[in-house]
Amino acid sequence: MNRPSDRKLRLGVAGLGRAFSLMLPAFTGDPRVHLAAAADLRPEARQRFVADFGGKSYGSVEALCADADIDVVYVATPHQHHADHTRIAAQHGKSVLVEKPMALSLDEAASMVAAAHRAHVHLIVGHSHSFNLPILQTRDHVASGAFGRARMITAINYTDFLYRPRRREEFDLATGGGALFNQAPHQIDIVRVLSGSRVKSVRAQTGAWDLARPTEGAYSALLTFEDGSFASLIYSGYGHFDSDEFEGWIGEMGDSKQLHSGGRPRLFADRDDEASFKAARNYGGPKWDVSPTKHVAHQHFGTVIVSCERADLRPTPNGVMIYEHGGARLESLAPPRISRGEVIDELYAAIVHGRAPLHDGAWGMATLEVCLAMLRSAREGKEIAVGHRGECSDRS
């Protein structure tokens, strides 16, 4: 048996889609991980996985989770299946790394937490951009108290999210479609990590402005924390302004990009044509791009500013900007060896060393609660009080 310091996590992947593609550099670049098996409905994806990694492949998540040679299951199936697949993995004694959103309802999320607890396995919710090293570095500065308490956090991101190729279900809120379920968890996680306090209430508005892309593509929200601080979240996925301009044209994945290179891509004949276009470019498809992206800096999710009592802090793709005493300085960070390595750090520390993860099931459930409160606030036109055991209630 390997000593704990030498142990590899034998990973089973449930779902070889877009999320897997984004996590793939971390899985293949980290010696602590071994890609042992995968499950996907697409035969071409399973065949590609076996060819690339020599692992086993399965046509169902149930069969994958029953594999005794797997330690942890990465649940990257469509959002509406996260709860079922997490429970199945836990029932087979597997720890779980589940993509955001953790689930689509608080009842589902609670059942996932309970299943992991019963099985004595770890449940970690990620990736979100709160794992990014510049965010964690900024969090450490806030927690140190060196600049006084954090009073206000501003998070802004403008992208072309709504005009990337989509399947039908990605426009349906009932199956986790739209910007609220897909993008808001990033910003919610970030401001929660930076604040260090619990969210107390939520007031939000959402925008769905393109009838041809019938889902929420934008939102604005004010989160109030128990310690009296607050955070503003602004997001637009309508492909006009690109806020990567504020980050020196470093893209979300830490890559260099051309000025104003986003926007609205090709037009599709219908939803089936669009889904086929996307499938062809997914892992294993005929248009899958095997060339690795050159990461010149850390990943990010737009502009974030933490206003402390004696300084403003701004995580950037290259480090943390510190604004105080009328000046500014960059606390630089070297480019990452592999992207999203912080996810593996947290996963490995929990499973191998028994360290309590930050992004555990309870954390993911609290983020989901805020996301659902944003949707409800926009729908009902009022502020929503957020509980801490998975309930949302009207603010009196």
C-alpha cells in the first residue's frame, strides 16, 4: 500500500462534457490523481477516454460508482442529475467532487450532504473561481486584519456566456439553465470566501432580454452579511462589453486573448443544430481540440474589489493589487503550473490527510441558498432573508 504522502487518488469521472474538459489539465497535470474510469452516454467519449488514459469506461454512472478500484467520483453530469449521481456515489462509499451548481433545490442538496455523512465520505463542491489562488491570497489578507475589516465587496463580470453553443436544457431554468445557476455560484462563492461572514439577506434583479435565447442572461444582486458588510454582484452574459478589458485581456481561463474577441458566434439553424455543434466540440467529438491552452496567468471571474477599512484589495490574474496611502502595489504570484490545481489540493487534503475542506457540502448548500434567494427576490420583487440550515424566508 502507498504511504499517505505517495498515494494517488483513483478518480472516476461521471460525465465527459465541458466541465470535464476544463478540469482535465488539473487531472492530468497533478501526480496525485490517476484517471481510472469514466461514464458517459456517448460511446465516442468513452472510447477516447480509454485511448487517452487506459482507464475503464462505463455506460452508466451506477456502474462507474460500483467499481471497487475508484476512490472518488467527479460528478460533472448535467445539473439536474447532480443530486442523484452524488447519492449513488456516496452509497458505494466514494468521496465526491461535484460541479456547481451543487443541486437545483435545497432539498436535493440536503439529501447529498446526508448521503455523504451516512457513508462517512467527503463531499466537495467545485470548481468555482473561489478556488483561484489570487482569491485565496486576498482572503488571507482580509482574515489577517492587517487592513482592517472588510466592509464592502464589488464583483463585476461581463461575458458572452449566453451566446456560447448550448443544448436545449441549458435554456431551461427547471434543469439548471441560465446565468443564475451557471455563473452566479462563482461570484457568490468568491464574496463569501472574502467576507468570512454568513449571508444574511439578498435583494436581486435578473434580466432575460433575448427571446431567441430564452433564459436569464444577466443579474444584479446586493448581499448583506451578518457582520454588517455587503457585496454587490453584477453579471451580464450578453456578449457586448467584455470586462476582461479590466484584467489586461487575460481571459477567464488564464489565457491571453485578443481585444474584444468574444461576442456573438455563428447563428444556428435550430436548437438541434446548435446541440450538434456543441457535441462535436466536446471531449471525444470529431471537432475536439486536443491542443492545450497556454495559461499565462491565474484564472479569474471578472473584477473583484474588497474595500477594507484601511485599503482596497483587488485580486488579479497576476496577484493581488493593494491600494493604500494614496499608492498601489502588486503582490505578484507566479503563473500556475497547472490550472485549477487548488481544487486537487483541497480534495487530496480532505481524503488523504483528513483536513476539513472549505468547499464542503454545507458550503455548497449555502451558496445554492443564495442563488435561489436571488431568483426568488427577482421574481417577487422583495428582499429575501437567508437562513443557515437550508431555508429561505421572507425578510420582515
